[in-house]
Amino acid sequence: MNWLIENWVIVLLLGGMAAMHLFGHGHGGHKHGGKSNKQKSARDEKPDADTSAPSEDA
């Protein structure tokens, strides 16, 4: 117990690192389906009409 009182900073840092490892950095949480919304929207987007033709105003 004496060691714990003398080294509370080390214990606090180790506890914080363990918490970041378990709960931080976006690991776990609400991931439904495997792919992110950006990847889904980029894949599902349909290309716009062909814009390589010269416009009538030019």
C-alpha cells in the first residue's frame, strides 16, 4: 500500500493507457455493417452526365 501511495502518478498513467487502449481511438462502439458511410456513399454514387461535351454557351 505504501508503494501505491508513493507511485500514484505511475499507477494513474498506466490506468489511463489501459483505458485508451480499451475504449479510445474509435475501437468498438457503433459500427454496423463493416464499412464506413464515406466508403458506402463513394461506392453508391452514380457518375453525373457526361460533362466533356462543349456547352452551348461557348
